[in-house]
Amino acid sequence: MAPPFTQPFSRLVHPKGNMECHTQPSSGDRDLVNRVLAGDPSAERQLYDRHVDRVYRLTYRMSGSADLAQDFTQETFIRAFERLDGFRGDSALSTWLHTIAVSVALNGLRKVKRIETRHAPLEHASALASQAPRDADPDLRERLWRAIDALPEGYRTVFLMHDVEGHTHEEIGAALGIQSGTSKAQLSRARQKLRHALAPFMEGWTA
């Protein structure tokens, strides 16, 4: 079952939409899934439109590349539609989709073995970055994303999923196949590494 890819990805590179994370199962999503499985093409479009922004944002922040994020987002929805009959509704559909997106992005990044410098707005970078001065210069923004890029893969993924996308440690653990305690430890270490990397440039920053 192929997803309807007509969404203009260029407008999603600097997302300014709703950052709210819904982690509980939604009756609306469950009904939508049932309609898709029944062969309703309008339901396919609705499901795609409802979730594509956040999937793209996650893959963009993991890859640092608009082109890679577009590829990863497309692959995520292809896999999701293929496996939709396996969605049980135990968690939110967005969580299930993000689990697929993380797997797709990590596998894709291992293949291409490169991550480009990000240029996303500082205010959307992370809860940690939101403590930085709002008038931070472009060099600080670049250093922030370079510091995130330099994190070990596990730390970076947990940091992005928790501090950027708002997933719980339990959800991250389920998505990555790790214990929630491991997720918490990796997040703490990621934050420490970022503070250390940015300390010379963040005078007056609240730790």
C-alpha cells in the first residue's frame, strides 16, 4: 500500500508547528487505521497528512540533511503502510511511526556514513538549547548542531527523541530495544557532553 507523497517537504525544513507530543492511543487514529485497512484511500491521505510533519522533523534532526530526511520519511511511511495491520493500538500511532522512523534513519545513516551540519532554528533544537540566549549568534547555532552531531549515536538518538520530540523514556526504550534506565543514563550523558562542548560559548547560560 503506497503512501500519497505529494507533501512539499521544503516547507518542513524549519518546522514551526505544534510541538505537542501525544503518547496515548487515540480513538481517531484507531478509526483512521481501520479505514485504511478497509481500503479507504482518503484515510491513507489523512493518516499521512496528520503525521508527516513530525516524522520528517525527527528524521531531519537525526540526519541533518533535507534530502536524507525526505528519503527516510518516505521509507518510514512505506514500511508503516505495509505493516499497518500489525498496529495494535497499545501506544499512540505517532509513537509507533517514530519507532519505524528511528530504525529507518539509523540504518540509512549507517549506510551513507555522513551527517551534514544542521541549520534548524535554535529555539527548536532542544529543551537544553532553549536555555541559551535568544540572540545567540549564527556561530553558536552551528556549534550547537555540531555538538549534537558529535554525540555518540545512542546518546544523540535518545537526546533528540526525548528533548526534541518529547517521548518518554519508556517509549524510547521500546523504540530502541533498550531499558528505560539506559535511556535516562544516555540522555544525562548527552546533556553533559553538550554543556561541556558549548561551555566556552555560553557565558551566562543557565545550566
